[in-house]
Amino acid sequence: MSEYRTEEDTLGPVKIPAEALWGPQTERSRNNFPTGQYMPLAIIRALLNIKKAAAQANMETKAISEEKGNLIVKAIDELLALSDEDLRKDFPLKVYQTGSGTQTNMNTNEVVAHKAHEINPDIEILPNDDVNKGQSSNDTFPTAMNVVALEALDKLKPAVQHLIDELKVKEEKYMKTVKVGRTHLQDAVPLTFGQELSGYIASLEHDLDYIKTLEPTLDELAIGGTAVGTGLNAAEGMPEKIAEKLSEVYGLNLTADSNKFYGLANHSGLDVVHGALKTLAADMFKLAQDIRFLASGPRAGYGELNIPANEPGSSIMPGKVNPTQAEAVTMAALRVFGNDTVVTMASSQGNFEMNVYKPVLIDAFLESADLLTGTITGFADKMIHGMTVNEKRMEELVDNSLMTVTALSPNIGYHDSAKIAQAADKAGSTLKEAALKSGKLTEEQYDEWMDMLKMTNVDRDK
């Protein structure tokens, strides 16, 4: 059996690996654009679902025969049933190709057509005329972009909620564990660790709300706009039918864009939603950074937190435990920050009737969502869940802090309180010793006013 077969497209004959389901346009692209990462399989599966919905809609509008339409649907169902590993064999193209995603759209058309031929060689299914009927790369690819972005968000949201839930367990457990507050990297008045955690929780709850509020901007699909937004060659009612069928497949509330020109040329929805991902990444960076600082030590750092030892921390220093989950979060956050620039720049390139940075835009978006989902889950399960407080160390630092003198200020005044703190610092004594030596208050008054838990207002906060 020959190692290759020859097929022709409008530019002439092309040699294709004999067993490959793709055709000449895919093979040309495979040779012309060999660089970079593969097109995400989520996009491939979305395009297959779009082609399936289009075939069904075309049958309903009588734009294609039931014989052909049902064969296309059957071929797509067989492809969708493949594992990711097997599906990748037929979809070898890279992200860095034409900016409209045309090569990947044609890859999908050709594979479906060849799969249909395998199933029933007596019915001719053509990539352009049948599988791509009533469609263009210019409307199918942006439709797939929105669908996979929504799909990715559906995986991210539970991960964020899971972290919130893990933090709430610790918040409740340590709500009355007093620790030193810090502002400007300097000692400040005390608070409880539970209160500190509540701030992180609130930030993540806000981030989750931002995502939920903004994601409906992705519900409108470009399908039906075809080449430039006019809907040329698409049957009347086809876009609405496709949106309805995709909604059933993905469990989403999808609609056809009210303005197809916008749907083809602009990706502001993806841009604004990715902004919410960047905001989440920023808050995760701060949370992970703070946790790893508080866990620094164990003897020469802050040492306020104990974190799980998930793996040996050093190839040279025995017994070292590193905050690896926090480091993974911060690195992922940096990638999301970079991806946000990519998404924004790509979104801005909607020259005339079409944006031509679609593949890199959606690849960056999906990478951000995937990185956040994975690292947030790992951070929740492998760091926060097993994290404990070093209460002895927290108490020691509170006792040594001079900023608790703030509690004396309402009683003896700011000036005298500052003098006491300065005297304690200069003498290397405790705050209590300096306060009593000042003669401004009695020991009984000191003990009453310097109730550390009372200073946090933790009971009032309830």
C-alpha cells in the first residue's frame, strides 16, 4: 500500500499521508505553519458541534438533503466519541496559522467529509459544499471561540468556589487567633488570622461575581454572519437554529448575534472577560504571596504558618520544605498577566470586517482559564487544606510588637503613647515595662486597655 495519496485543491495536487483523514488544505497548512502549540482540542470539538448543528439546521431549512445531513451528523458523532489522543491524530494544525482560523475550519471540514466517506462511500460529501454549507471560517471560528471560553469558565468557577470554601474553614477555626497586623511591611495593630483570611475570601468572592456578571457577554454567537457579516449563503433561520442546538449540547443560553458585523470583527467580550481573569490572577498572586511569606522559616522567617510538605524542597539542603503550590499560583498569575496583553492587543486588531488574530486570542484565553483552574485547585487542596497556625509564634510576635501601644492612645493620648513605644524600642524592653516606667498609667489600667483580642473588634464584627 502506498505511503501517500494525492488529492487536488484549487492550487493543484497535494501529497497526503495515506491514512490521514484530512485533505489538501490541511496538508498545505501542516507544511506551511509547523511552529508553535497545537490548536486546542476544545476548539476542534466546538467546531465539530457547530458543523453538526449546521447540518441539522440545513436539513430543517431544506438547504441540504436528509441523506447528506444525516451522514454528516453520523460522521461527526463518531469523531466526537474519540479520545483526545485519537482525535488529535486527525487535527495536526498549530495555533499560528491564518488569523481567521480558516485552516482549522477546513481541517474540520475535510476530516468530517473523509469520515463520512468511510461510513458510506456511495454518498458524496464535499468539505466546502456540504460540511461547510451556509458557513464561513469567519463566523464558525469566532462562534467556537465564545463557546470554548464559556466552557472553560464553567470549570474555573467551581475551582474558585472550592478555594473560598477551604479558606472559610480556616477563617472559622482561627477567628480568635490574634496575630500582628502589617502595613507597609511594618508592624501594625493586631488582628485575628480569621479576620485576615476573611479579606482574602471577600476578594475571591468579588472575583467570582465579576466573572459571573461578565460571562453573558459571550452568549451571543457570530454564526450566520458568514464571510463579512451579511449572512450571504446562509439559509434564513439557520443561525438561530444553530445557537439553539449548541445551547442544548453545552447547557448554555446561547443566541445568534444581533449584529453579525460586530461578531466577526470584534472580540471585546473575550477581552473584558479575560480582564476578570486577570483580576482573579492578581488577587491570587497576593494571597499566595502572603501565605508563603507568613510560612517562611521555619526558624529564621515569619514562621506564623505551617504548610504541608508535599515534596522534598531542595536537592542540596536536607529537610527543607518549600511553598511550591504558592509558587505555582504566582507563576500562573504572571502568565495570565501576559496573556491579558495578548488578548487585548489581539482584540484590537479588528481591521475592517474581520479580526485576524483569532487563534492566538482564544489560545491565550484558554491557557489563562486552564492555568487558574489547575493552580487554584492545587493551592486549595495541597496547601490551604493542610495549613495550620503556629499560635506560639503568633503570640510571641504580638507580645514583641510596639504597635499595640495604639490601644493606649485613646486613654493617655497619641504623644505619650508614642513616647512609650520609643522608650521600649530604645531600651529593648517590653511595652508594658516602658508604659509602667512612664508613670502615665497603672498596671491594672495597662492590662485592661491592652486586651489583644478586644483590640481586634472581632466580637463587634459579628
